Amino acid sequence: LRTPLAALDAQAQVALRSQNEEERRHAIEQLRAGVGRATRLVNQLLTLARLDPEKGLHAQPVPLHQLAEEVCAAQGALALMRNVNLELEPSSATVPGDPDMLRILLRNLVDNAVRYSPAGGRVIVAVAENILTVTDTGPGIPATERERVFDRFHRLAGQDTEGSGLGLSIVARIAELHRARIELTDGEGGNGLRVRITFAET
């Protein structure tokens, strides 16, 4: 938290020292972007804090295909802004779980996939029986790094996409609470990344 707060303070000082309207406007835009980054980080940290206590899971039947439709609709604006084709391949599927947690899991996966896919790229969300997959056309994750990406605050070297390194650790924690298995593989044609979540069969 200290890092983004220090950045916000520096950006505010630049805005105060700006000598003309153009410099001031640019500094304020940078400040607003910094606030957005800090807000996302705080939200991720709060999500982790809520998931950490061993309170157990109050499972109920969750229509996975409907949840996927909701999340894809909510992420549509981001995909449009980044010129990424977001596709949904749903089939009727119900799994036992917490709908709010599963919504966070899927939102984090889709958000990551859209943000890391290049302009003109493609993200496919597929639901089939007890399996959920999110496939993108981004840079992918080397096989040697696939275990570490679930560690908190871990980010791959050389990334220029903004992030806190918490998204996949939240996904892993929610999957663990649902006794679901996560697999990371290459995407279509060996490009990009495919995340497969397999839920325990009832």
C-alpha cells in the first residue's frame, strides 16, 4: 500500500507545481489513473482478507453458465475499450458453491485475460458440465512459472500491464474453498493461456 500512496503523493505535488493548464491537466489525469490503480489494489486486498478466515463454505447450487453470462456482460466495456473480442461458449451447468465467490473468481480470470490480450486478440469463456475455461491470446505463462503465479504479489518479469499480483492468488483461494482443481496450459495453437477450473462432481 505504501508504494501506490507514495506515487499518488508525488503526482499531487506535480499537479501543484504545474506552471500551465496543459501540464496541470496531464498531472491530474495521472493522479486519477493512480487512484484507480490504488483502488483496485485495496479491493483485491479486501477480497483476500474476506477469504482468509476459515469460516467454511455455505454452498448452494450455482448456475455456472448464467454466472459466466453476467461476468462477460460486465467485462464487455473493458474488452471493447481494449479492442479484444470476448466470446462466451456456454452450456447448462450447475456446480455447488458460493455465487459471490465464484463471480469474483471468474471476473478475475476474464479481467486478466482481456488485459493481457493484445488489440485484436480473443478471449473465450467456456462452460461445460463441471468445467470452466478461460482462454486468451496474450503472451501466456512459461511452464516453469505456472506454479508461482498463484503466490501473492508475484508478477512475471518484463510485464508492462498494470496489476498487483493478487488476481490469480484470489482465484486459487476460491478454487481451494470449492475443492476445485486449476490447470494452466497453452492456449489454442500453443499461443496464449488457458485456465481450466474443474469443480468436484456432486
